[in-house]
Amino acid sequence: MADEAVKKLPKPIMRDLLMRQIRRNLIGCFIFCSVAVAAVKIGINDRKKKAYSDFYQNYDIDKEFHKMRKKGLFDSCSVEDDDD
């Protein structure tokens, strides 16, 4: 009766245990890194590209030049110059 109640546990699989763990970890790392790279590209880089594009489409370099010249930031031209 006591023999029937006791069950034998199966032996743990030790062969190639390290190789299986390494393979599983590498696959997990690859998936995690791929998701992280995609998130950074979509979440950060694409927004920055759009912001730079919008800025330079609306940027008037002549207007900015005249504004800086009136403030006296340039040594090569005086504030009173009105050539344009």
C-alpha cells in the first residue's frame, strides 16, 4: 500500500540545457530589440523629421536675416542698411 502512494519523479533533462536557455534568451532579446527599435523610429525619429520638415517649409531666410540685422547681430552690415 505504501508503495502505490509514492510516485517517482522523472529525471530532469540536463543534456543541452545551457544551449536551450541561450537559444531562448537570444530569441527573446532579438524580439525585444526589434520592438524597441521600431518604437523609437516611429515614436521619436518620424516626429522629429516631420517637425524639421514643417519648420523649413515655413522658414523665410530673408525675413530672419532682416530681423537679425535690425538687432545688430552682424558685424558686416550696419543696422541702417536698406539695400533690399
